[in-house]
Amino acid sequence: MTATPFRDRLAGIVHADTLKLIVLAPRRRPSHRLHRRLDALLRCLADTASAPWAETTQDEIWALWMTYPDRQAAAELERATRAIVAEDFAAAERILHRLVALHPGFAEAWHKRGTLFYMLARDEESVRDFHHALALEPRHFGAMLAFAELCIAAGRKDDALFALDVALRLNPHLAESRGRYEALLAERPRTGH
């Protein structure tokens, strides 16, 4: 698709609104469809003293994000995930498109489709889907990290820094993301007072 002033403006609005969701993440409540155990797991993960348990806790969080009250929807998400791993992107897109249409409250379905679009360099669609995921699950550090990468690619390093900061407050155990955050901070011009 060719960029138009309207499309560029619309993409900017979605980007800004997604950044607002990240800003407000600590004050927003997640969707009632998400598993209640996520609250305790995310608190544990945010505790830097929990480093020995961080990987296990992250795995539990991702497993709960992949669940949904409708078991068939969760099975379809698993099927889409396998298609992505197998690089059958067309099948994954068909499954995920149907899944978000039928279950718009399934945060991880939006995140997974956003990830697929990210892999396919369909950045505007990716940001829109990460926006939906964050609207439903404001603590989704995976969506925040992917959004940060899109910001970096678009030259919006300050926005990326902010998204990385919030994601790392939720999950301080992401060494690669912390390194990315510190590298971006080091690039910023120093201001003297």
C-alpha cells in the first residue's frame, strides 16, 4: 500500500494511543477474561529478588496468556503458533484473523497476530494489534517490547526507551532488552546543568 497523508496521520494516532496505553499500564486493570493467577505471577516477576525463579515464572505467565475461557479458541491459538514456527505465515494469518474476529477479547490472539505482522514487516498492522493486546492486558511486556522495536525502526528512540522502561519494570529479568535499553540511553545527548 502506498502511504498517504491520511494513512500516515492515522498510523501516528495509533502509535500515540499505544504509547498512552503503555504510560497508563500501571493504573489500568486487565481484561476479566485473563487468569487471576497472573496478578501474583507478575508481582513475583517484577521482584528483582526472584531472579532464580524468573524463567519458570515467565513460562507460567506465557502459558496463562495462551489460555482462554473458550478451549477451542485456545487450541486455535496453539495451531497458529505452530504455523508461525513452521513459517506457514499464510495459514497462521488465516487462523489468527478468524480468532480475533470471533474472540476480540483474547489478548494473546492479538499479540500473536501483531507478532506475525512484525515478522512480515507489516508495521502499521503490527502496532494496531499490539494496541489491542495492551488494551486487554496492560501488563503484556511482550507487546511492549515488540512495540519498542518498531519504535526504534521508525527512529522514535525516546518512545522506545519509554516502552522498554515500562516492560522492564514488569519483567526486570530480560537481559537482552535491558542491554537494548541501556544502549539507547547511552546514545542520548547528555544535558549539563
